[in-house]
Amino acid sequence: MDGGETNHLKNRNVLVLSSTVSLILLSLYSWYYLFPLYLKELGASDREVGISYALFTLGFTLAQCIGGYLTDRFGRKWVIILPTYFFPIFYLLLAVSKVWYLPVIFYLFIAVGSAIQIPAFTSIIAESTKRKGKAFGLFEFYIALGIAFGPLIGSVLIDRVGIRTLIISTAVTCLIGAILRHIFLVETQQVKQPKKGAVKTSLNRNFGLFLLSGAFLFLVFSISIHGPFMTLFQKESLKFSESRINLLFAIGGILSALSSLLGGSMTDKLGGKKILGMSVCLHSFLLFLWSSLSGFTPFFVISFAFSQFCYIAYQVVITDLTEEETRGRLIGIFGTTTGLISSLGPIIGMQLKIHYGYKAPFYLAFGFGIISFLILQCVKEKK
């Protein structure tokens, strides 16, 4: 196989990963935003929902360190494929559970499997093309399509088939995604073992500053996009129906998708640091305004676009700050460390909600966004 054909196959990786992730998320998000309400129907209290989401955040990030090691040691492709084959089993068990803590346990297993995949996802995309901003923009575009149209589909089907049937459909979709990845993904890793001390050398002050900024970035997300508070605010404060909640998340997701390609191009042109700093501030500020103005919908919807810019830009920055031989491990260290810190977000946010009202978690997220921006200004980008 010559170099041109190899490069063509590597370029295909971006499309294969993007399309399969979109397919899986389309099915997952047909019910995911209603998961806090599902847990409460099975008997969970507010505190138990908050603790559950803290565990999800913790599980999603703790195993990234292991995933980073496996990614550098055994290659990107198999670390992506194998967990995908296990997801259908856990989703099926989740769907048939009758007590609230069983779905929590099974979804925690799914979160851990997803965490193991993250360093491999980021590495294989960065190594499959020279235009990383465009590639991550395309990847996030497909992700946003799934997240956007999933709730839209769910808003139509939830009253007809119920949440359990939607969860079972996610199990089937994951199996299809595993098969497609197995057939079409191409390994990109060239180095099997990093040089002695390479990881330690890469853990410098600059990477540490980005790590600290990232911790506050993901604290923002653990309260906003990945937390239960946006759903609970709409249901319990604004008195929206479940279908309306799904519909609003769908509209926000569609805007995320439309803004992804623009975000990728802007990141290639202006640099990941500038886009990331601007976006984390605007995302958290818009949700701050949304909650303060009794749910003014445009602020809620537009916040999704800036969260998407954050995801694109942060992946470009972290791959720029790392080398191929240690990239998986450093991405894993970043994910695990930021996850340990951000897992506190739902717990703190729920305590603030209980004692100070529905707006308090969004005020906290805005404060975290400002801190992330200030620390990011000290990070030096590689040219």
C-alpha cells in the first residue's frame, strides 16, 4: 500500500468515526435528557439524582487515564472498537431495570467504556489529517446532528413507545456502530512505545496551566450541558412538558450542528486558544442570563453554539500541545484530572439549587467560566 492510498484511508477515519458517533448519539439523545426524570420515576430523590450525575461524570473521566495508556500501547482502532461491542449489553440491562440505582450502575459502566475511548478518538482524528480544526469541526458537526435530532425524534416517540423502547433502540444502534468501525477504521499509530521519560517531560508548566483551565471548563459543562439542571429548571421552574424540553434541546442541538463547521474553520484561522477562551465565557454567560430572565429561550439556544466551539477548540489545543508517542496518555491524564474535579459540579450545583433556588447552579457555572478564561490566557500555544 503506497503513501497516497494510506493517507486516503486515514482521511476516511474522520468520516467513519463521525457518522457512527452521530448514529449512536441520535438514538441515545432521543431519551437522555429525560433520564433525570426517569430516575425520579423509579424512586430517586433530588440528592440521589445529583449524586448519580456526579458518578457519571466521574466514571466518564476516571477511566480516560487507562484509555490513554491502552491507546498508546495497543493502538487507536481497537480501543475504539471493543467498548462499542459491550455497550448494547449494558443498554439492554438498563432498559429492563425496575429500581433507580440499577440504571445508574449500568449507565456508569457505559460512561467508563466511553471514557476509555476518548483518548483514541482524539488521537486518531488528529493523526488522520493536517487540517485538525476542520476535522474536529466535522466530527463535532456529526455529533451535534445526533444530539439535535435525537431529542426531536424522542419528542415524537416518547409518548407512543415509552423511554424503555428508546433505550433498547440505542442498544441495537451501538451494535451496528461497532460492526461499521470494525470493518472501516484504519490504525494511525506509528510509535508503539514512548521513549523513557517522554510522558514526564511532556507534563510541563504549559500543559499544567491548560489542565487547570480545562478543569474549570469541564466544571462548567458538568453543570450545564452534562448536568441535570437545564432539564430540571425547565420542568420544575418553567413548568415545561417533557416533549417541549426535548424540542428545545433539539433546537439548540441543530444550532450546534450548523455552527460546528464554522467553528472548525475559525479555529484553524484564529487558533484554538482564542476560540476556546471566548466560547467558555459566552456559553456560561448566556445560561446565566437565561436563568436570570425566567427562561428567555434565545439565550438557552445560542449557548449551544458556544459550547460546540469549546469542544472543537479544546481538542485542537490539546493535540497541538502533545506529540504522537505520548498523545494518548496525556489526553487520558487531562481527561481523568479534569473529570475528578468536574465530578463535583453536579453535587455542588444540587446543594446550591436546594438552598438558593433554580438559578444558583447557572451563576456558579458562569463563575467557573471566567476562571477558565483567565487561566487559559497564560497558556502558550505551539506555532
